[in-house]
Amino acid sequence: MTITQDAFGGAGGATSGGAPSGAGGAGGNATSTFSVSSDTASNLTGSVTANGGAGGGTDNGTVGKGGNGTAAVTLVDNAPGASADVVGSATANGGNSGSKSSGYPGKGGNASAVVNVTGNGAGGSATADASGGFGATPGSASASATVDNATAGAVSATSQVNNGAGWSAEAVASAPVLGPASASSTSSGMDGK
């Protein structure tokens, strides 16, 4: 059984032509989560994606904040025997700050990706990726992946932040699965320095 679910936040409205122009609209938040427990699936795969919307741009007003992206999936395989593989992945992206001619002077949206996998004694893998939105204040990013009751596979958690002007940071954590395993990473930045 394979299940995929995606969510997308809308972009904030832009402003122009004022003295100064009004504020750009905030990007919409996106949340994509589900939990599945199966007694019959020979293999179980679940994938979620959440993309926060971009903030609205402006010519000379205040840009809008990027929307947050939240993705989480929980998979539990209770099928008899130990022949089924369980694979989960979550990808979350914060929306970018609204833009001006000077770049992305506002706040990027935050991103959170969480994967929890429980196998039935066979293979289990979990991958979580989170990227905060561009901004002079980048959105934070947090990723977490766990696998339980599996004898093979891997866990991986990657988080990234970027101010859209040449500064970025990334944290990566991974581990093989030889029983219970987990990986988590967090990235944040207060400014582009």
C-alpha cells in the first residue's frame, strides 16, 4: 500500500504604487499529516509534503512573511510475519519572505518534518527533510525521523535555512537501522550574518 499527500499554502498578495505602498500579504500555512496502521499490507509506504506560501512582495512597503510548512507521517505495520517493509518520508518547506528590489527583507516561514515508522521485524526506513523559507530572518527548520521494530534500513533527518542572499546553514543526521533508530536535526538563523 502506498499513500501520498501534499499541501500547499497560497501566496500572499503584492502591493505597489503607494507612497509608501501597503504591506504585502502573509503566505498561507500548509499542513500535511496522516497516520496509518495496517494489518494486511505486504509493504507500506507513506509520503507527505507541505509547502508554505510565499509572502507578498512590494515596491516600497513592507513585505509579507512566508507561510509555515508542517509535514508529519506515522506508519505502523501489524501484518503477520516479518516480510513487509515500511518506508516513510516527510518534506516541509517554509515559504519565502516577500521580495523587494533589495532581495528578501522579511521573515521566511518555518518548516517542520516528522516521520515515525513502526515495522513488523523486517525493513524500516524514515526520511525527514525540512527547509526554512528565505528571508533576512530565515525561517527555522526542524526534522525528525524514527524507526522501531525493524532489522534493516536507515533513518535520515536534514534541516536547512537560507537568507536568500548567500548565507545558509544545514544540519544532517543519519543512522542505520539495526533495531530502534532515530535521527533529528534543527537549523535556525537570526539574520544573514
